[in-house]
Amino acid sequence: MVNEKQATGSGISGSGPLKGLTVLDITRVVAGPFCSMLLADLGATVIKVEHPDDPDYARTFPPFVSGDDQQELSAFFAQFNRNKLGITLNMKSEEGKTLLKKLVRRTDVLVENFRPGTMDKLGLGYEVLKQENPRLIYTAISGFGRTGPNASRPGFDNSGQAVGGLWSMNGYPDRPPVRVGTIIGDLAASLYAAIGTLAALREAERSGEGQVVDISQQDSILTLTENAVVRYTTKGEVASPLGNEHPFVRPYGQFPCKDGYVFFGGYTDKFWKITCEIFGEPEIASDPEIDTMEKRFDKAVSERRVRPILERWFSRYTKAELEALAGDRIPLSAIKTIAEVVEDPHIAAREMIVKVPIAGKLVRMFGLPIKLSRTPGNAYAKAPAPGEHNGFVYSRLVGLTSEEVGELAERGVI
């Protein structure tokens, strides 16, 4: 069972490098919540704002964890909203607009992921809010960004993968393109949003002025296409699905073994020579047909000579045995299932699987990948229930009494 401190923890005081930073998070699902989660993990006080009658629908996403009261809570939601305070606010009501403006006066950052123009229609766009707080960093995440002919289009993760070029490159050459198997558009946009927010905060420290951080999923995906852009602009080559192959580096890809697959990337002359030695055939390194990196890059030569050699070697061993043979001498890694990753001793040593309270239980989920030596960040606290911290936040930041908070709740303002 979770102790009382764990079950009621909220990251309220904050610890870590961003302690003292206050963030209003009015985002939903992942593109936005992941950004503010990173800030919360690093010590910021993040206040998740939800509509009192229409909370973040990611709360309905599986998998669920059942508490002692039989209430089911979403582990998906908890993973991206841990360490946050939770309040409710109807920004369509006049009283709600006024409350948001008052919150903004005491806030460093506001993160939103509405379609561009939505906040302006509510009378709560950046030009309005900066009048309340000139230092405000206004971080906006959307499918296509705040400018350009497609700015008003709705966008999801798949939209970003489609229009950013990544979808067209993924899959196998003889089959239709395949989307990347995770919401990489949402995640990439959130990562860039966090970087942009911190850069804008640094500038605000110097100038005293905030600004808009404009993040597009399409832009974010485009930057993940590796060499595709320069291949096209310099050579006119259009990237297409390559399966598990690299466009020009070989051997560098997926190879079968006794109990699954491994990645092997020993394409340099140094690594190739060591690999031949490890597998007991050092003479292959001096074979005149494949003795240089340039020769092994040739696709026909690679398929006819190099791949059969590697498959013959690897087929004798399991993934674990191959990793043990490779050690720190050559780049060879087991292609692990999520189950294997979660139980990986190295992942454990890096504290990348952490226990977060959900429904009175501790649930394992991914941790913070940013490792700071002196100021590591917050302990992992539970995600808030809708409006759980209304009393605390509205009293601390706005100065409302408990009676006033109760009246606003009765009227559906919060």
C-alpha cells in the first residue's frame, strides 16, 4: 500500500532546478501534458487546468488501475500528469476569464494546445494575457503552428507524421508506408515545447519580457527525418521506406539470432575487424571483396557476402549471449520487448522505471530521462483528480476564501 505522504503528494512545493517556477497547463491528452510533466518533474509547480464539466479525456484512456473504492483511474493519464496540481475552470464564462487573468499574474508560463485562434476567440490570447503579466511565456503547441496557410487546420499525431514526411519513409520497400508505432509527433512537439519554454524563460530573465513559444507538430516531425531533406535538396532523392536498413551505411540494421533479433552496427573497418575476431574468423576481415568500409557499403555486396556471414554467426547465440560477446567492444544490442526493457538492470540503474501512486497503489512507469548531478528534481507524486487543488490554488494565487471557492463551484465557474 502507498503511505499517506505518497498518496496525497502533489509536487506542491517543488524541488529541483525549476523550483519556484509556476506553470499553468491548459492542455489535453499528450502534446502539452508531456511538456508540462517534464517541467513538473524538474521541480516546477504545474497547475493542470480542466473544464469542470469536460475534463481531459485522456482520463478515459486505458490501462486502468482500480482503487479500494473500485474507482478506475487511467495509468495513461497519470503518466503524463504526475507531479501536478489540479484545478477546474470554465474559461468560457466571464468569471472564468477573469480568474484565468488573475492566475496569469502569478504565473511564469502558460502552456496550451488548442487550435490557433481558439484562445483569441475566448478573449484570452497572448496579446490579452501579456497585459496581465508582461513576463509571461505563452507556449502554444498545435498541428501546424500559429502562422502559415494551414495554421487553422486540426491536427493529431498522425497528421504530424503524415505531413512531416516521416510516415512516407517508414516501413518496407515493397509495402505501403507505415506510421511510426508511437505518438512521436505529440512527444516530439512536447520536447521542443519544453526546450523553447526554458529558452524563453532565460531570455525573460535578461529582458523582463515574455513571448510566444510557437510549436508545430509538422515542424517537429520534419526535424526527425535525419538526412531526408538534404538528400532531396542536394541530390533530388526522395526518401522512401527502407525497412530496417540504413540508406547508405552497411552492415547497420536488424539481424536474426537464436531467440529473436539484434541490432548490429559494426560498419567501420575497426569494428568489422573486431567482430571477425570475436566470432573466430579473423581472416574474413582481410577478404579482398569486403575488406574496406566502402566495399561493404555496396548493397549487392552486403546482401551477397556480409549479411550471410553475420546471420551464420548470430544464429548460434541468444540475444543475451550476443550482448555478452559484444560487451563494450562492438555496437550490438538486443532488440528488446517492452517487458525486457522494463526489467533491464541498466534501466533500473538509471532509475528510468519509477513508481507513481495511482488509486492507492504504486504503478511502474517511465521516469525522467534528464539526469542532473546536483539538483535531480521532484519525487514522483500522483496525478491530480479534476479540481483537487481548487482551494489551495485559488486561495494562494488569487486570494479567494473557501466560501468564495465553494460559490464558484456551485455556479459551474470552477
